[in-house]
Amino acid sequence: MLSQLKPDLDTETVCQKLASSKEQLDAVHLRELFAADPQRFNKYSIQFEQLVFDYSKHRIDNTVMEDLIEWADAQNLRSWIGSLFSNQDINYTEQRAAMHWALRLPAQDQQHADLAADVHAQLERMYALVEQIHAGQRRGATGEVIQDVVNIGVGGSDLGPLMVTHALSDFKYQSAQPLNVHFVSTMDGSQLSELLHQLRPETTLFIISSKSFGTIDTLTNAQTVRLWLEKALGQHPYILKHHFIGVSTKPEKMTAWGIAPENQLLLWDWVGGRYSLWSCIGLPIALSIGIEGFKQLLAGAYAVDQHFQYQPFERNIPVLMGLLGAWNNNFLDIQTHAILPYDGRLKYFASYLQQLEMESNGKSIQRDGEKVQLDTCPIIWGEVGPNAQHAFYQLLHQGTQSVSCDFIAPVKRYNSQQYTYADSAEALIEQHHLALSNCLAQSRLLAFGNEALDPKELESLPAYKQYEGNQPSSTLLMQELNPYSLGMLIALYEHKVFVQSVLWNINPFDQWGVEKGKEIANQLLPILNGEQSELGGLDGSTQGLINILLGKQHG
């Protein structure tokens, strides 16, 4: 694979150096690296505000790290970071900038004053709506106060807000009236069918979130709830005005659908869907955690934006995350990466990262139009750690696949004043310590294998009870999981993705593979709806399956 690298001397040379280092490290176990350097943790860990990033359990040494940073330099990463934090059309296949970082600029930012003003104009409109709903001033068409808000979206319009609202469930804003936030994304109607039985049309507000306002999944769900509302409340324009909010780049499409202009919140083309939770797509987040909580989320991400732009690479957490991931993927041949949070509130974090990473870097064509010469994004997967231990950790510890892992945990939980059930507080803190002990134990066993066991026990262990170890992992600790630290955590992964895109020379901001699948689905839909009968041009498998779906006899 390395022999096919394009003849860019600097890049080719550094990759050959990394390949040579890999060969030398093949015979060295992680336990030997730790034994040889008592200061390894201090050398390979970084504290930044509320976060600690420990990467000492990766199969690296000083030479590897120097070569990885040289690789970043050879690929002009510093210059690319500058291009990202500008209005350049860095998303060249769609002729757009990628300025999701602008969504968390402070209102008084001087370097990008006009941009910050545009962003905050929309945020202020969103905040006003949030205040109105929290105060019980937003009413349905019959005059009853809104009590349920349903976010209808898919992809980034669903995964981001869903993940954040669940992660910050402990910070739920106490509004004047009870308020529940729900999420609907599946195109088959299963979520919607179950939810509508629980809601009252008179007190339900729907958010239609779609960057293009043309996503069939979202618009189909939106049409279903529109019919549900009109059946109960009548077909009058004020029904839509009182029960729908739209978030999109297309105000004309929202207006044509029936959403009143004063109920429209706008996005920009330079915001990719999977990077949009910081915008008005985050309305469900602000409704759940409050305006100040949402501002703290933005502030945490902004702090990481500054860190990413200005810290040297050897102390730059997202740069190191990206380099280590590429080292594992391209040189250690580790093609799968597990996200393992030890906090149930981060239940949806792995799902969120699946879209962020695999939709961004699941590419095989370089910026120059040539095929990539190195493997790109690994398979991203994961689960809340305590549950995962009873599911797939067997494979991690004793399987034949090499897997790299990210362990994520808050240092403290159940310590703040928001936990009023004092009689159970100590028990809950002990449970958190149980989770932390498991987090540390699992990364230790993955890294050190048999050395993590009791030496006396090891003497008589059969082979099937022994552990090879040498599986690399990072550990990210937060002082506590709050809006600010979660903003930091998400932004770290956003910028990690960008770093790897530069190393692999691909565009992380388009998703043509997603678009084409949807186009083909639209071609098949008229056949299934009975509007078209011609199956010519389809492959035999698809024709056979369509015939079964249409009730025609198999065989």
C-alpha cells in the first residue's frame, strides 16, 4: 500500500519512516513501553481546562510521535487549519465554505464581526422563542399552552440534538409549564405512530428541521403530523402557524409548505448537517437545557476551536487524536474503532460519531481526483461501556481482531446540588465509582493483558483464560459532564475528523454516497406505489424483491 503513495517526497519519506517504526514496534508490547519509561503517562497526556486526554496506552514512542507530526507538516495541516477557519470554499465539490466554527463565535468577535452578527441574529430569534415556550406563552390554535415539542429531522438534524439533550438530561431546564421534548427520524413512521398516541394536538408543537427542506424522510413525517393536526383541529392556516416551527436554509420552501415567516429559523449553506447542532438546529437542546446552558455548550466548543488553531501540534488534542487514529489505521492495520463512554447519559454519543466520522471521511477519492493511497475512515462503533462489557468486550479482549478504543468518563457525578435525594446520594456516588473502576480496568486489561492479572493466578491459568493485550486506547476524562465540557468533547471530535481528512487528502464536508442512495430510492418508489409498472433496467435481485413486495408469487 505504501509503495503506491504519490511521489510527494516529504509525504512519501515520512510515511516510509512510519512504516519502519511500525516494524520495529511490532515486537514491542505496551507493557514493555511502560516498563521502559516510568514517566510515560506524564509524557503522553494533556490537560486542557476541564479535560484530560491520556494517549499513553497507544503503541507509540518518541520517534513515532515526531514522525506523525512531520506527516502533518508534510500535508500542510497548519495551512489547512487556517483555510478551515476562513470563508474559503474548502468544501470544493459543493463550492462552499465549511464554517460550523462560526456558529460558536462570541457575539462581540472582532475578527469575524459580520459573520458573528449574522449567526447571533438567528440565535437571538431562537432564544426569544425558547423564552416564550418556557414562560408558557406559546399556545396552540385552541389557546392551550404548549406542553410537548416534537423535533422531526434525520441525520444531523436528529442525531446531534438527540445526543446532546440526552447527555445533558441532568441539566433539564425547569420551565413555568411542564415541557417534554421528543424526537422523530425514522421514515417508516414507527416512531411517529407510537408517539402520536401519547400526545394531544392542542398542546403539541412540531419543529421541522431540514437543511434543504427537501429530505423525503423528514417531509413525509411532517405531512403525517400535519394531517393528524388538521383532522383534530381543522384545516385553517392558523393551525400551521400555531403548531409548526421550521429550521432550514430554504425560507421559500418553508413558506410554500405553510410555515409562517415568523416561525422560520434560518441556516446557511456553509453549515453541514452533521456539524449543525450549534445552530438553530439545536432548538430542542435549548428548550431542554435552557438558553444559558446552550450558550455554555457553544462556549466549550469555542474554547476547543481556539486550542485547535493556536496550540502546537505536540500539545494539540484534536491533532493528536487524528494522528493517532491514522497511525492505528494506516500503519498498525487497525480498521475498527470503538467509542466506549462510561456514563449512561452518553448513550447516543457513539451513534453521533458514526455519522460525524464515517459520513465525513468515508471517502476513496482524493482532492486531485485520484484514488486514495491509504485506507481512510475506520469503522466507528460503540456503546455505553458497562453495557458493552456484557456484549462485545469478549471480542476486544480475546478475539482475533485488533480494535482501538476511546474510553470517556466524567471524574465526578452526583456531587452537585441538583441531586436532592440525599438519602441515596452516597449510593449513587459509589455506583459512579464502580463505573470508573470498570473503565480503568478495561483499558488496563486491553493494554497489558496478562500483566494486569494476579501473578499467582496466572501461574495456573489455561490458555483460554489468558489475555494478549497490546490493544491501543485513549482515555478522555471530564471533570463533570456539563454543557461546557460536552461542547468541548464534540468539538474535539469534529476537528479530529478534519485532521484526518488532511492526512488522507480528502474532502470531509460532502456526502455524495448518501445523496445517490436517496435518488435511487425515489426512482423505485413509484413502482411500489403502483404508479409505474416498468421494471426494465433493474437487476434481477431488485426485480424479484419488488415482485414479492407487490404480492406477486415468488418463483
